[in-house]
Amino acid sequence: MKEKYEKDLLKFIGSSPSCFHVVDFLKKALEKAGFQELQESREWKIEAGKNYYVTRNLSSIAAFRVPEKIESFHIIASHSDSPTFKIKEHPEMTADKKYTKLNVEKYGGMLMAPWFDRPLSVAGRLLVKEKNGLHTVLVNMDRDLVLIPNLAVHMNRNVNEGYKYNAQKDMLPLYGSGVKEGRLLEQMAEAAEVQAEDVEGHDLFLYNRMPGSIWGEDKEFLSAPRLDDLECVFASLQALLQMKSYSDMPVMAVLDNEEVGSTTKQGAASTFLKDVFRRIQIGVGMNEESWYRAVASSFMVSSDNAHGTHPNYLEKTDPTNRTYLNEGIVIKYNANQRYTTDAVSAAVFKSICDKAKVPYQTFANPSDIAGGSTLGNIANTQFSVNTVDIGLAQLAMHSPYETAGVKDIAYLVRAIQTFFECRIECVSDGEFSLKF
């Protein structure tokens, strides 16, 4: 593999401190490549040979290319959010009349300890009133703003023997000295170049300011914030922009709120994807029979990073399904369908990897350790198609600074591009035709 994407990936991550900034970055990249924006609240006019995208909540996006005739949908799905801390309303809290902290709450399941003693800042969106309504402004306080200080070991002698963190007490970031109430919102409004009194709502989150790095004996490792799941988002975008031909409809879907269960209007459990496909059906004049035939041959790749085998905790991984950084795409299995991969979807995806000449490996949780879930099984409750759950192996998942393998990014781009360019047809139940 000669392609190198690691520097561009780190640039993307650095420009995407919140889910709203992720989608904004994608919009700009798609528009530069000739994709046209559609609005859910407006009529859609869709033409064969054209490229389009649509957003929901400015935190989820679906982008697609329209073939001459739609025989099936080829969907790559990933997510825009990552575990973090959300700023509460009225966040300023004083301590001993000397310090000002920010009141925050956990968003998603996370490793809390790595959030201490590192530079943090705040980013998200503001809803600003105008003369005739409201508009959204993205905001990023692009400087070191807050920090969560650890308690010294002298005052907590047993901390290295195990400590249970209290999110309401231990995880509040230090913001300033004697700061007045409302100052954070004033500061965010200043950064967004709006008036604080015009801000009617906000979704603001902490983010890790540490830049990504490439390291290791042969520079084979990559560490950065939010690799889960921005690495898969980035690879999906590259594949969509670089693909050379297609006969079926390629779709890149990036959905929000995966880390908190996806049960929002813009999450995988929402009607967003189904609504997009139904409106495409209307826009291109497909009848119901053609629609159901296309869905039957459709295929989804649910792309969300996977647990790599940890060098210090080999016992935490399955004895026969271990995955490693830089050794290819991970196909994820779970008997209880927390991952949707089955014999059909695995076989199809392995064929795609073989054609793309990229390695793949398999992951399963040890039978005595409960694992997580991801987009695939949730999205299938709304839009039911054959789906495989995949990802790239990484260490320290849900830490504010995660680690992956440099080689694996190119493997995923190549595989998704091949998936977009191939033809999958359901000949009969259990029988499939693949053409490359």
C-alpha cells in the first residue's frame, strides 16, 4: 500500500472538536468535490449523474452519488460523536471564593482518568436569535481554556490501588479565578462573533487540545483524540471522493449520538437514513416494486473502530480472534447480534477485501466479558439490509487520546472504495452475485 493518509487524518481530527464541526468539515469537502446540498424541509430535485448530500441537526450527514438506474444502495455508516463532557446550563461554580469551575456531565461511556492534567477547551454550537428567527453558529474556543487537575498523591495515598471517580465532584474543570456567572457564554459568544444576549441555546462540549502524533520505532503508530470514530469517517470520505466508477448508489452516512445509544432524531435508530432513501426513490421516480428489489440487494458496512489486542492485557481478548494494529480491517462478530455480521455479510465483505488486496482479521469478545455495540444492528431496525460490522484496531478506546496503526487507514479507504465500485445483487434468498 503506497497511499499515506495519516497527516490528512490528523488535520481532519484537529479541525473537528465537536460532532457539528465534523459535519461542517465534511460539507465543505463534499461541496468542493461538486456535491450539492439538499434540505429536508425543501423539495428535492435529483438527477442521474449528480452528487448530493443532506444533513440533520447539523451533526449527521448522508452523501450519495446517483447512478443512471438504482439497482441497490451501497452504504458505509460511521458516527460523528465521541465520549466527552457536556457543559451544563449555568456552568460557573465557585470554590472557596477563589476558583471557578465548570459544571459538566458525562456524554457517553469513557475512561475518565486520562482526562486529568491535560489542556482542554470548549466547542459546539450556539443558537442565536435574529429579527425573524434563529440561526446556528458553530464555535470553537481555539486555545487552552480549562484543565481538570488531579489531586496530589500525598492527599490520596491509595489512588494507585484503585479509585472510583465521581463525575460530579472529580471531573469538574478549572476555568478561572473568581469568574462571574455567565462569563463562559459571553466568551463563547465573543469567539463566535455574536452578542451573548442573543444566544438562546447552546450545545457545548469539552475537547482534548493535545495534537495528534505519529510515533513508534518505525513511525507505525498514530495517536489522537476521537479516533473512534473519526478514523472511519475520514476513510469513508476519502473513498467516496476517490472512487472511479459505480453502477449502484454509493452512500456515505455519518450519524450522531452512537455513544449514547443512537435513539435521537439524528441517530442510527432514527428514520434519517430511511427518510433519505425514500426521498431518493421519489426523486428518481422508482415504483414500489423497484424499491423493494433495490433494498433486497443493498448492503451496509457499519464502520466503527474495534478493540486491538493490548500488549499488557492479553487475557482480555478472545483466544482465537485477536486483532492487532497495522494488520488490516477488523470484522466484528457477536452471537447475540450486538454486531450484525453473519455468514452472508462476512463472506461478501471478505470478497471485497480480497478484490481490494487488503488484509482483514476477526474480532469476538471473550465469552465471559460483555462487549459494546455499534451502528449496524440499530440502523437495521429502520432500514433492513445485509450488514457487516467492521472497524480498525485501536488501543485505549474511549480515552481522550487513542492509538491506532498507521497502515490501517489506507486499507480501509481501499476496501470502501472497492465496495462502492462493485456490484452486489441478491439473485435469490441466500444467493448473491458480486461483480467487480
